Amino acid sequence: MSANVNMPSGPQIPTTLIAVTAVLGAIYTAIASIGIKRFNDCKEIQTISKYANRKEFLSATLIALISIPIAFLVLKFGTMTPSAPGFMVMMSGVLGIIASVFAFQLQKASECTNIVKKSDKNFVIVAISASVLMTLGGIGMIAMKNKNSIRSARNYASAKIAAARAPAAAAPAPVPVANASAANLTNTNPTA
């Protein structure tokens, strides 16, 4: 006798989420690679801890952003929130801003100005702009998936602003409160 049991499946990952994270991972790989290559090519900055820390950050986040689409491919069989693609775009944009700034700082290191490629420096500048746009786009994607929440927050804020702007005449008069003083305190308890 066998029972037909519906087993819950794992998270359902949309194919668009996998594609978006793969593209963002590829873009991030290009940004981080420029910074890492610059650090590896310039022996003078390798002993400076500021630049070594930036290289370590770029290496660690590069591994993370490459592994995200791979993890999503593994989890392809289940459910996922509708805001997940927007969140991933926003998160990749924020990391892209940080990585682009770090790569730009590595490009501008005064210790190694003789080996800087102008095309690498220009790519990093474009990457900063693209990362800002990705961050804003991710926020927009999240907003589009959560229209009702945003609408209710906007209505709540509008009501609070309207209440604060209402003239004092429209507000109800305060209720007078009796003063407790020695003159109006009397003993209401009957004496035996």
C-alpha cells in the first residue's frame, strides 16, 4: 500500500534571475579583473596595505558574484520571491560601485603611473556609472514588484503631512483639566 504524498519542492528560481545574475557576474568579473591585474602588475603597490586590502576585497567579491548564478542553477527547482531579481541587480550594483572605485584607486596609484592603460581607466569610469544605474534599476525593479506596499506607505505619509499642515482652528479645542489644589480637595469619606 503506497500513499501519494505531495512532497514540497525546493525554491523555484526564475530563469531570468539566473540570466541576470550571470550577466552581472560577467560585468563584475571585468571590473574586478582590471583592479586585480593592476595590483599584480605593479610591484610598488603590492607592499602597501591599502592596495593589498582592495585587491583582497575584489578577489573575495569576485568569487561571491561568480558563485551566485551557479547556486541559483543548483536551486532551480522551487519558489522565489518576486523581488529577488531586483534585489540581485541592486546588490550587484552596490558591489559594482565599490569594486569600480577600488579598481579606479588602483589605476590612479601614484607609485605605478607608467603602466596604466587609458582604456582600463576609461572602462573603470564607465563601470562606476553603470553600477550606479544598476543600483537604481534594482531599486526600481523592487518598487515595481511591490507597488501596493509603496502606495500604502505614500498614502500614510501624505495623511501625516496633511494632518500636520491642518490649521489650528480645525483642530478640536483641548479639554480643560481640573487643578488639584489644597482649596478644592475635600474629604468625601463619611466619618464613623
